[in-house]
Amino acid sequence: MDNNTAVRNLGIGMAVIGIILLVGYVFYNILTIESNLILKLSFAAIILGIIVALLSLIKERIGTKDTEIERKY
């Protein structure tokens, strides 16, 4: 692993951690405000659905990248 890859991975990691913290803060604030329970549950379901879909797509992308590399060689 060269220096550029390490710096890029560090930057991506810091960005992901920052986004996770920001989403967590917003999620916490929305769930703690005084509002209807149905509104809170629907917002939680939307956010969790988006997170599950993104994680599924990332996992699929990593899996296809591995098979593409094997086919080339």
C-alpha cells in the first residue's frame, strides 16, 4: 500500500465517520422532540431502510469487483 492509498483511505474513513455522527445527531434530535409517535416511527423506518439499502449495495459492489478481477486474470 503506497502513501496515496493510505491518505485516501484515511480521508474516506474520516468522512464516513463524520457523516455517521451527523446523521446520528439529527436522528437523535428528531426522535427526542415532542411530536406524534407515528411520525417518529415513520422517520426511523425511512432512515433505517436507506441505511440497509446502501449497505446492501456496497456489499454487492464489493462482491462484483472481486469477480471482475478474477475474470481478467
